Amino acid sequence: AQRVTQPEKLLSVFKGAPVELKCNYSYSGSPELFWYVQYSRQRLQLLLRHISRESIKGFTADLNKGETSFHLKKPFAQEEDSAMYYCALSSSGSARQLTFGSGTQLTVLP
Amino acid sequence: GAVVSQHPSRVICKSGTSVKIECRSLDFQATTMFWYRQFPKQSLMLMATSNEGSKATYEQGVEKDKFLINHASLTLSTLTVTSAHPEDSSFYICSAGTSVKDTQYFGPGTRLTVL
């Protein structure tokens, strides 16, 4: 069975400080990992996916298969980064069924 | 592009009645739609996966007779909560995806309150 764990429910950092949101997974196959973000009163939206190896809004995430982790990082947090962040894992196949972690509420303090 | 809408955004109903929630992909054809349920301050729990023209696949513990899903076209899926009870009160979110787009696009959600 696949599982996604986000150990931190809440995370607060000061503006300009580095931020890391942790995500660990368990999956027997070859995983595809995603980070989704939900800003206040907005819908869930894709932030980034590991296969793209891209940086979105200054965020990056590297898939570490040895540690089964996909932590989200940003070197200098901004107040507008305050949101709920969900790590998700996709099963193989075109259905792209997602398993979500429990989410981390990030608050960036001024 | 890739916008998904849900209607209604908020609904209040009496216990024992049925409620239908619509999910539409506005600018793309969704071969697969997903229905999630989100409790306050909790994650999204997948309820079912529906493919256009076929029966939905329900997750373990989700009553298929209670949560009726219809995916009649490539742009519309509906979730009907039958004989609703207060414990069905929740935030229901749909998403739509295609094998080409290789991701899911989420609707804004529907807040259901059963009195």
C-alpha cells in the first residue's frame, strides 16, 4: 500500500528564513511525487512535480529514493508563501490516482 | 486553461434528502475524474475514481449506494449524496485529469451541511 507522511502539521518561519517542509513516502513501485498548495480560500493547485525537476515560486524538491523522501525547500520564505502544502504520490497508469499526505500549514511571519 | 468548476459551492439540506454535486472540466476533456472528501484541517481522502462511460471505482469504506457517481461525458461528473445524514457534512472536492495532461486539476470544492 502506498502512504505519504508529512510529520509537521504546522510550521512557522520568519520572512527571509529558509523553509523545509518534510515529506516521506512508502510505495512498492516507482513513485511519482507532487507538491500541491492551497492558499487561503482558494482551490488546491499543483506546485511542482519531481519528474519536471523545476523550481516554482522559488520552491524546489528533490526525490531521494534512498531516504524515500521528497522534501520541499525554499531558501528565503516570503509572507505570500503562507498556505497549506500537501505532498502527494501517484500510482502508475494514466488514472494518476493520488495519495495525499496530511498536509503542513506554513505560516511565514513578518 | 485546465479549469474545473463545481456546483453548487455551498449547499445546506435536511437529513434524509439527496444532494447532487456537479463537476465540470471547462476547457479540456477529462477522461478521469476523482472525488475527494476533506474534513476540517485534514487531508483529502479519495472517495472514488470515475472514468467516462464506465462505473466508478470506489475506495474501501466508501458506500457506493450512498455516494452515487455518474461520469456521463468527458466534461461532466456528478456526485449524489443519497439520504444525507449530518455525518455526511463535509467539503467535497473533485478533480479531473487526462492521460495527456498527466496531472489533476482541482475544483474549488462544495461545502455540504446536512441539518
